Amino acid sequence: MPATWGARSLGVRSPAVSRRAGRIRPAAPDSTAVELAELRARTRSPLVAVVERRDGDPGRLLGVVTATRLLEHLLQTA
């Protein structure tokens, strides 16, 4: 997997977010597949929110990476 690979290359989709979305932990757009998998496993969530943050900004939701999409990507690059 290239060092430049990031969450954006997964084809992040804009989600319909439910009330439970507060439990989804955010990842940066440049997070690696391993970082996304670790965050997903640690939080026991099928989703990882991809959030772009700037100085003092609470962040802008770019989309989510599902467990299925993450696994598909990892299998393609193996």
C-alpha cells in the first residue's frame, strides 16, 4: 500500500447521519487503511467518519468509510 494512500481514495460517501452518529469516531482525510482499521476495531463501529479540520474549526464531515469498503480496498491492494 502506498504511503500516500488516504481515506479520500476509498471513495468516501456523504452519509445520512442518525442520532447515534456522536458515537462514531472521526479520522483525518489522510488516515491510512491501517489507521482506519485500528480505529474501527477500537471503537467497535462499522463506520469511521472522515472529518476535515482546520484551526479552531469543529470540522467538516467529508463522509464515512464502511467496514465493507475498507475490507474491499485492503483485499484489492494485497
